[in-house]
Amino acid sequence: MTTRPPEPPDFGPTGPPLDSDLTQPVPGHWLDETATNVAPLTFEDEDVYTDPPNIRGVVGALSVGALVAVALGVYGSVHEGTGQALNLAGFSDGLHAKAWLGSVAFVLAILQVLSAMAMWGRLPGFTAGRGTAVVHRWSGRVAVLVSLPVAAHCLYALGFQSFDTRVLLHSLLGCFFYGLFVCKMVVLTRSRTPGWVVPVAGAAVFTALVGLWVTSSLWFFSEFGVSL
């Protein structure tokens, strides 16, 4: 007598396999309702590595700028002014040349601020292009070049003076201006500089230059008239 083989066990938790498309979702009666639900994987808590800001570079730039400002002040204090150092063709004397060159530097500084605002999208109604960056760089370079004869006249012909409030403020601003300018140039060579450093340094340089122009060129033109 032949023994009949046993029936195969039921497939799955509760029944035989389905004849439907296996690519479809698993029917609910195949699921074990007692299984532990696992939360979906998210990346919200994943640590993302970023390089820390280069604070040491900023401190180093400030230190270099401070040394430049102090060195200029010390030289202006110990050097005895000669009374004359700048004599350009077209101007009656060094003071007139200084007043006009300072005004040119002041106008170029305004142009640099406007171009910087355009590049940062802060100038309403104006879209910055490649030429805006060129204008920004060269307006700053020419402004500093124009200011160098003025600085040479102040240091060599006049020196660091403090006989009244305006003159003292002008002397201090002159030292601060070149110290801040050097600080900004050093910051631009550093990597991972915090985003706020360059705008703050640029604003400080512009503020110092405005103060220089007000205490020198504007005062000169107000006292002696606009002439060459």
C-alpha cells in the first residue's frame, strides 16, 4: 500500500501564496501586527562637518594693521615737519594739492562703496555684472594711490600734530585709515574668513577716509575757498 506524501505546509503566516503580481504591495493579512514599527531613516541628526572660521587670521590682520597705524603715528611724532613736501604742477602750493587729491580719493571711495553694494545686491534698481567688480577693484586702488602723496605731505611736511581738536582728529584718522586699509588687504588673503569681516573692514576704511576729508579738504575749501 502506497503512502500518500504529506500536504505541504501553508505558505506565509495565514495562507497559501498569491497568484497575483509579486511586484504589488504585500496584502495586509500577511503582515505580523505584533512586529515592532521602526521609524524611517532621516538625516536631520547627521553631523555635517564644516571648517571653522579662521579667527586667528582675523586677529593677525588686526595686529598687522595696528602696527602700521602705531608706526605712522610714532614717525609723525618724532619727525620734525619741513613745512613743504608736495608740489604738483597746476596747484599754487602743497596745501591746495593736498585738498584736491584728498577730494579725488573721497569721490573714488564713494564709487567703491556703491560698487560693493551693487555686488552684494544692496543697490536698488542696479544689477551687478563683471564690470562692476572691475570698477570696485580699480576705484579702491586708484584712491589709495592718489592718497599716498597726501600722506607723504602730512607725515613729512607737517607730522603728527595736536594743537587743536580738528588737527588732532585728522592726525589720528590718518593713522587709522592706513592701518585699517592694511588690515583689510591682509584679511582678503586669508581663507575661511567670516563673512562679516570684509564688509566691516571696508566700512571702517571708508568711515576713516570720510573723516579725513571732512577735517582737511572740506575745512580747507570752507576757510580759503575752492581754488587751485
